[in-house]
Amino acid sequence: MELFLLEHTKLWRKRIVKICVLLCFIYIVIFGNILSFQWFSFGSSGDYTSAFGNNFDGYGVIRESQEYALNFGEELTDETLQQVVRDYQRMEAAGMEKELEKSDWKIINSWLATLYPELRDTETYQTMISYVNPDKLTGFYERREQAISDFLENNGQTGAEKEYLLRMEKEVESPFRYGWVDGWSELLASMVADLGSVMALFLAIVLSSLFAGEWYDNTSPLVLTTKNGWGKVASAKILTGLVFTVEFFAILVIPSILSQLLFIGTSGWNMPIQNIKLLAIAPMNMLQAEIYEYMFVLLGTLGFAGVVMFISATVKNNVLAFLFSLACVYGPMMIAEYLPYELQKILDLLPLVGSGADIFRTNTFCIFGKYVWSPYLLVTVPVLIGIFCMPFAVRNWSRRMKA
């Protein structure tokens, strides 16, 4: 424990570590959460002197939007959808642009395009919610079931795979809870979903020098003369890297959650994620989805930490260790679109390469003839990869130290 505390203190004393944590905190918490809620994403439009065209009033807009959604009840039915569309058209006809911003018109419009394609007017540039006849918006849940079935067929997911996904979809409760969706959509599809890919850059900077830095600082002979020897030192370094990763995660996530509670509160936590994407098949509400995405990031960063420490212990050069670490995350992202779809899904299993937003998709893996929904593997395989790399990190560094 004493050796771990020394290594942990040594890591946090480095100026580059403090700078990385501070910069990532500013980017994720200040810009990605607080200013996004208050200004970038949810501020009312109209301030043309602003780079984003929004006013600095997101808190008030969010509260007004949540109150507006309450006017339509707590359940999403055909009548609810008709009332929402009818009210939007009334406000648009009256030129009430500020009032329109309170509605989830973008989400509603996506529902209409998905479930009522025959009502679309291809000769107009207006959004569908502006002209569709509300009285024709019936059979919401029946149409959704058919849309899911058609989507799976068009996606080549038939037979046993389709049956597996439809069994999962049957667990989704209906009618859906209804409330203001846009805030949860931004949170789950962007803020939390992108957290891991941002953390990867700063983790690579910090952890790539954990072992390789001993060679750069010419401290390897000193390690050999200590009473602990290379074995215990290597284990302490591994533990230090893992603890730092958890601390780094907590520094970013705890303020982000507090920011979320301040701006959005707990309103809408029990809405299903289908309110964001109708064709999602996961029986999850917004809170469960957020917990999953944070778990995806935590386990993914721990797996990535193991990979980075393995690379750091294998090469003697800090720069090479850093570049190889970045290549493990951003390399697959860069080349994925040029690869076959099945290979893309395999690359998603690498630490922090996939996305927690996979809960909105229908991706599966066939393992020994059994289909497994991809989000189950996305939270387990990356951390297992990291655990697998750690003993090799100790061994590779020990061999170099002996040499």
C-alpha cells in the first residue's frame, strides 16, 4: 500500500496530469454540460450577436418546455400526438415563434416521418408537423410495431435474429410515458455518449508515460536498487493507473450529474428511450439508459487504461507510447466506414471505440449460434481486454528492467 501511495502521489504531482484533468474538466463539464444547457443547445434563439445565435437563458427555456409538455398528460396516446401536432400548427399559424421553441417539434416530426410516410407531401419544403392532418394520426403503437418489423427485414435481420430482437421489444411497456424529450435526447445521444472518446485523449497523455517515463527520466537503475524491486513497483503502477482512471471519471461525471440535476432535474426519467428513437428495442427508461452509458464509459476507460499501460511497458519512448495509444481508439474510428459492416461491429468491441448509444440500435453478435445484443458485449469485452493486457504489461516492463 505504501508503494502504491508513493506512485499515486508521484503521478498526481506531474504538471501534465493536472493540466490534462483541468482541460478535460473545462471541456466536458463547463462547455459540454453547463454552457450547453444554458446557452449552446437550449438557449432561446434570437441573439444574432452570439456565435451560436442563442440567448444565455437555457435554464428558463428548459423549465418552460417541461411545463408545456405537461399540458398533454403523462401518457403518449393517439389523442396526445394529435393534440401536440394541432397545438404546434396553431402556434405556427399565429406566428408564435418563441412558443414553438418550447415544443419537441423535432422529435415529433421524426415520429411522423417514421410512422406516417404516406402523409408526407413531397412537393413542399415545410416540415411534416406543419401540414399533416392531425385527425389522420391514429394507430401509433400498431404502426410502430410494423415499422420495427419492416426495419429489421430491410436490415437483413430475419429468422432467429429477428425473433430474438422482437422478444426483447415485447418487454417495452406501452403506452409510453410522455414529457419533454429534447433534454434527454441531447444528454444520451451526445453528452454522455461522447464522454469516452474525449477522455481517451487525456488518458493516453497521462498513462502512456507511466512505464515508458521511467526510461525517459533515467530512473530505471534506481528502481532496480530499491528494496521492493521491479515486480512490486510494476503492480503498484498498474493499480495507480486504474485508480487514476476511476478518479478522473469521478471528477468529470459527478459535476456533470449535478449540472444535469440543476437544469433538467428528475423530470422525465421514467420515459422510455423509444421517445428518442421510436425503433429502439431496448426495454429501458431514460434513467436506466443513462446508467448504462456511464457504465459503458467507466468500464471502457478501465479497459483502455490497461491497453495504454501495456503499450507504455512495451516501448521505451513516451511519444511512441502516446501515438500507439491514440491509434488504438481513433484509428478504428477513422477506418471503420471503409470496412465491411461485420468488421465494424467487431472493432466496436475495442475499448472506447464503440458507443454507449448502441442501446438505440439493433446490432447483435452471433456467438455459438446464439444471438447477443451488442450493448451487452460493449460493456464487458473492453474491460476484459484491459484486464488481459495488465499481466503482460508487468511482464514486458520487468523484462526490459532486467535487461
